[in-house]
Amino acid sequence: MGIADQFKDKAQELADQAKQKAGQGKDQAQDRASDARNRGRDQEHGSDASTGLRDRAQDAKDQARERFDR
């Protein structure tokens, strides 16, 4: 195997790695976009956890106002 062949092999190996990493980056970007859409959908419809927290916060606020008004 000559030096030229070694350089060709290494160049091909690096090109293959670059293609693989680019594909992984694309997959990760698609996953992040999907997660963001799901979070937006949850916020629109109010997830159960955040709805419960909002209700508790509103109750605490109402109780504080009642105590202050006395």
C-alpha cells in the first residue's frame, strides 16, 4: 500500500464520518423541533401539572386578599 492509497483511505474515512455526524445532527434537530411543538401544544391546552399549580397559586392569592381585607 502506497502513501497515496493511505491518504485516499483516510480521506474516505473522514468523509464517511462527516456524513454520519451530519445525519446525527439532523436527527437531533428534528427531535428538538418535535419536543418544542409538543411543549407548545401542552401550553395551549394546559397540562395537568401546570393547571394544578395555577389553581393553587390563584387560591393562595385569593386567601391573601381575604386576610388583607379583614
